[in-house]
Amino acid sequence: MKKIPSRTQTFKELIEKGYIYVDKTDLLPPLIERKAVFLSRPRRFGKSLLLSTFKSLLEGEVELFKGLKIMDQGFEFKKYPVIRLDMSMTSRTPDITTKSLLQKLANVAESFGLKLIQAEPGETFVKLVIDINRQCGQKVVVLVDEYDYPVNHNIDDSSLMMANSKILSDFYVSFKSIDSLLEFVFVTGVTRYAMMGLSAGLNNLYDISLNSQYAAICGFTLEELDINFREHYKSLLEKQDAQDFPPLIDDAIDLLKDTILSWYDGYSWDGITNVLNPFSIINLFDNGEFKPYWELSSPSVNFITNLVKDKPWDFTKDKMSGYEESQFTNSLPGVPVNPVLFMFQTGYLTIDKITTAKIKTVFNGKKINTNKKLYSFKTPNTELETTFVVSLNEVLFNNLVKNKNEESIKFKAAISSKNPHELTNIIGSIFSAVPSDLHTEKESFYHSLLATYLLGLGLDAKSEDSGSGGYLDILVRIKPDVRVVIELKYSHDPARKAETRLKWLAKEALKTIKEKEYDKQYRQTDKKVVNIGVGVYMKGLVKAIFE
């Protein structure tokens, strides 16, 4: 049984010492043919291991790859000189960043037995590549890890971000002048908004970050989890509370896998392929306990907390969709980043789905139809829901309600007595607590507020739960035997009278519950079901009615 790789990130050590290695080698040859490649992934997602694999491959260490997928592809092993630069460094000030970068280049020169005369980082790098090329008689491979670290490390200080960005920009531009001496360049990082230097210096850079072919190049798919960790399922199961799992081992393992998926799966960069967080999976099997390992290891936890605290309304459901790819690929340091897109790049949100919208444009007097991809985001799994989502809902709830206990009593009383006037007042007070300029003309905004309110009360509330005929808006369990089905309809039609429109919307909401039989499965289990239709109109005017 292969060992859990809890303390190493180098390909060579994993193979030589019998650790688990999730084989991604079949994806490497097509990338090498691309000559210059960029990949963005969150921290601790396997980028460093990927670069380490490239290093061993391109240094011609054939023995390490025996039995791996790449050996079935007829890959021709050659030995190249490889420069690997890990840009994570002491980088608080521009001077320290420059000195750290020069020291890294000096260390590379020493490993080749060369003495480097230091100048500016870009000039020094060019001289280093030229000297290595002359010494080895081969083109040079350059692997850059955490290319954006000196910028992201100062995310709380825009002036330092800009200063370090300028240093990196000048450094990466130097790649262009020695392009003919470079066999292959692979660059990784967390975010894309520091890419101004890369796009200028490596204008042939092939970005695979959102490419479906490479959606699983980092992280583990369910199939890979089964193949590589199957032998460890039983030992992990033995560390769990036996009362939580069935007595039959096969059933228990099936439930264990479902739990693993719930906690750590759900990351997607194409809206189709899901992968599990590799850092959390390795820690889970190593420690035997379900915990938010990845989130707790975040060096930016204070920044994330403050972002949620300062901009809670930027994470309501309506703000999670409708993004074009250019919005999260062309940002620059010093320019405010959309919080949702920042959370996506750093791994707190993931792609939910990608839709295509047809756009009509006029060019030279002719109408042209073009397609535009639109991205929607969501929280990937339980690990993030236990921290990020809970923090967000708490902040949002505190903005909506002042006295939780009093509000909970009022809400339950309104449901028990089926008092539409009282329920309308309660929901209306939630919506009116949001400043008028933050309201959006989307049903999902009000849906999100109502769901946040119910969760904040401590109720068992599910948003978009699967009903008999589709996905109902909100399902609430008031008591063990009482289910509340809430359907919300929104309209922004200034030609209508508010009161007339609200009544019609609320009735349409109830009509949807009955037509799609959202309440059917709960009635069949002898539960008491309360159906509520909620109409919302223009800036949060509301009316709630009971069936």
C-alpha cells in the first residue's frame, strides 16, 4: 500500500519513496509542444508538484516515469537544462523583492557551476540563460512557480503591489529577448491580474486555466480518488464514529466517499469537470478527521474576512452570475478587483456553469451575431461553507436583523398562525434594511436575502431544494413534522400599480408550487406542509400569502 504524501511536493521523491502519485503525465506532452504555457490555480492545488514533474521529465529522468501514462504515448525523452524559479519570497518592499529575485538567479547559476555578474533582474536572467545555453549546448527550459506572489503578498497595500508589479513586469519582459534560446516555458500562479508583464514579454503564452482539456490537471477527480486512495478507505473509516456509518463495509465505504465528495469536491474550471481539493484530501487521509484543512491554511484569512465584512452585498446570489471571461483575465494591480472574481481566483468560489449568449454587433454597417460566454459561480463544497459562507451569512444577517431571538419568535408565530399581514411585514423589513442603491432588478437578489435571513435565524433552510417537479426556491423546517415551501416571484414593471402587481405575483408563486408539485413529496411523508407565495416588486415592495 503506497504511503500518503503528506510532507513532500517533489515528483522524484514521491516516486522513489513509494508515495501516492496521481498520474497526470498524459497531459504533459501536448503542453510541451505549445512552448510557452500559463496555468492559474488556487494555492495548495498541486501547481508545484506539476512543475516538479515537468522538471524531471525534461531533465530526461526516464526511470521515474516507468509505469506512468506518458510511457504509452511514445514520448521522446531528451535532457534539457532546467531553470526552476519559485517566486514565493520575502517581498514586502521593492528593494527586498529585487534582492530576493537576484539571489534566486544566483542560486540557479551556482547549480550550473556558473558565476553570475548581477545587474537588474531582467538583464541578469538574460545573461544566465545565455551562459547555460552555451555551457550545455541545449535550449533552456524555464519553470516559474507562484509568478504573482510578490504582488499578492502585498494585497493589503496597493502602493507596494504596484511597485512589485513593476519589478516583475520588467523581469518577465526579458524573456522575449531570449525566446530563441528557450525550449519550453511553464508559468503558474494564483491570479491573473498581475499578467501585464507576462503578456508583454511572452506574447505567445498559452493560457490553459479555463481550458476544458486541462480542467483536471490539478486536483483529483473521483475516479483518481478511487484508483489511488482505495486501499486507504478502510483505515480512514476506522477513524470515524461507527454510529455515523452503516455496519456493512461496502455500504460504509460508499457513504464515506459521499462524505468526502461533499466536503472537498466541487472545484471546476470549465463548469463540467469537478475535482477534489488535493491538499485537504491528503490531510484527511493522513489525519483521519474531516476538517477545513485548506481554508485554515490560508495566509490571507484576515483579508478574506475583511472583504466579506466590508462588501457583503457583493456576494448575494444575483452577483454570482453573468461574468465575461475578460472581466477576470484583464485586471491589473492597483485596480479594484471584483470581490466575486477575486474569490474565484483564490479558490473560495468555483465555476458553477458556463452559458452562451448571442450578441448583436454592427461592423461596417453590417449586423453580426457573435457568441459570448457568461460565467456563474458558487461555493464549491462543505469545507468552504463551514467558514466563508457562514461568515458571509453572519455579516449579511447582522445587517438585516438586530434582535435574532425576537425575530425568530415573530417569524415562527406568523407561520403557525398563517398571518399573511405579519409575514409580509417581516419580509418587507428584511428587504428595506438594504440601502436602496444596493437593490438589483433580479429575483435572485431577494431570494438570497430571504434565504440568508432564514439561515441567520438558525432554521433548517435549503435554497433551491429539489422538489417533485424541479427546484423550489426555499424549503424551511420549522418543526420536525412541519415543512414550509416558499416560492418567490419578482417583477420590475413600472406600468403596473404596485398593489395589483404584488397580489398577482404572490398568486403566481403559489400557482407554481402546485403546478410543479413542489410540496408533494413532503405531504407523502405525513409531514405538515405550509405553502407560501411571495411577490416582490420594484426595490423590495413585498406581499406574502398562504395557500
